[in-house]
Amino acid sequence: MKRYIILLAMLLAIGASAKAQGEKKYSVYAVGFYNLENLFDTCHDAGKNDYEYLPDGSMKWNGMKYSNKLRNMARVLADMGTDLLPNVGCTLIGVSEVENAKALTDLTAQEALAPRGYKYCHTEGEDARGVDCALLYNPRLFTVRNVKLLPYVQTLEKDSAYKTRGFLTVSGTLAGEHVTVIVAHLPSRFNGSFYRELGARQIKAIKDSLIQEDPQVKVIVMGDMNDDPMNRSMAVELGGKREISEVGEGDMYNPWWNTLKSGKGTLFYNGSWNLFDQIILSPSLICRDGKKDYSTLKYLRHQIFSRDYLFQQEGRYKGTPKRTHAGGVWLNGYSDHLPTIVYLVKQQNKR
């Protein structure tokens, strides 16, 4: 309730300012990201190391567990964005750690999610385990122009045979404007920072090429970065700045930096919070110099999406995200990550 009041207050403030200039109306759009933590079906995909998520695998992954996982993920995805948009939810949701198109089809057909009418963009990637990124979208609000999966390019000869997740790049139209979303899942921390920094440089190159092609495009980079906002991959290689006033040509705005500094995060590890799940914005999406100009699509605010059901309610790990498995034990939970959301706003055209 407190989150809703804060969000409503922000919109009322915009409205109050607008009344001083004449009556204006605004449309708000929620854009989210969620790491689904191993949304595998129960069948083997040829060439993929998905054996632990088979009925005879170490996770004993069967139809009952898969059905519960789908239902739990659908509940979260349907609730995302409803603090401010209770009847609409998110227009766009990037997801990671989903095995294939079948899992996405089963997910979007769930009872909790089906009324949203989500479609999805997905291209099968080269990840060794078979986990991919995808983008769910509301076709009533977002029209897809094109979809590309750009590969993560290894630069070290010793890594040439190793394949990891690429960068799902979806261009479309939102609120009458050209918007492109890049969904990423950078290499694990077990691999060392070099690989995430390399991935961030590649994301920046994609973003820069998009803006060179169309200087008016609104670019949203989202994903599980396996790094915090202040780590080199995000702050230097991608150019994600902490404050809007710091964003220069070629940079991006990363609102999650201050969120983590305030003690809030999206995953809990070794006694502290990290914030790997970030949604980062190109300069065209921010209002500069304190000017609240919403004549084009602009950033309004952001939030870590939180519900009581997403957390352990008792025991040693009380207050941390409730996972699907922990220590090899099935918990019938959700994910080891919490979702993130940014809200975008645009003044409606007069009719």
C-alpha cells in the first residue's frame, strides 16, 4: 500500500503541475525484468546440458514441479506493474533463464497470465545449458518491428568453443515512438569480471549502433547483469551513470545505483544484497535540467517489485527470496531474484 501511495502521489504531482498550465492527461507504461530461475520443461533438448531438469535428473524435475513453477512465475508476472496500473500491469517484461519456446507458450497460457494477452519474442541461443532470454509484450500497447539475437562474441582463443547467452534485441513501437529493448544475461561471477565487462562493451556497441541508425530511438537495456550498478561492467563499459545530471553523450542512466546504496537489492548472497537485475535507459528517456517535459516518452520512477509471497517467511533465510530449490530440496518457490520495474510516462495528444 505504501508503494502505491508513493506512485500515486508522483502522478498527482504531475497532474497538479499540468493544471497550472491547462488540463493535460498522461499515459503510464510499466517495463519490467525478471530472472525466472531455471524455467525448464521436463523434456531433453538435443545438444543442451539440461539433464538435471529431467524426471531422472538431480532435481527430479517432473510434470507436477513444472506445473507449479509455471503457475508461480505467472503469478509474479501478472502482478508486476499493478501497484500503479492495476488493470494493465507491465507492457514489456524481459525474462531470463527460460529454456525454450514451449516453456514460454506454457507460461503465457497460465490462468493468472492469460488475461494479459502477452505474446513473446524469443530466439533459441547457444547457451550450453539451453537457458535463453525472452521478451513478453502486450500487443495492444507494443508493436514489434524486428527481433534479433546478437551473439556474445568471445575474444580469447581459449574460449572460442564456449558458447553463452546472446543479446535479444527487439525493436518496436510504444506510445507512438520507436523503442528498442536489449535483454541480456551476462556471464556468471564464477567466470571472472573480464567476461561481464566484455559483454557490457558489446551491449554498448549495439546501443550505439541503434542510436546512430535512429537518433530518436529510446533504448532500454535490461537483464541479469551478474554485477552491481557500480561495478566496472555497468558503470564504465556500459556507461551507466548514477545521476541524471552525469549522463553525457554515449552514456546511459542507471537508477538502480542509488537503490542498492540505500540497502535494497534483488538477490541475497553471503549475508548482503546485490542488485544484478537492472533496467538502464538511454538519454532520450530522461528529463534533464529539472524540466518535466513529458511530450515524449520519459522515465518516471523505478521499483524493486515486492510481495510477501516472494520471500521466505521463517527459518534461517527468513526475509530472502523464496527459491524453487535450496540445497537440493524443492521449496515450490519462485526465484532467487526479485523483479525490477521502471515506469515511463507520456503526455496524451489532444483530440
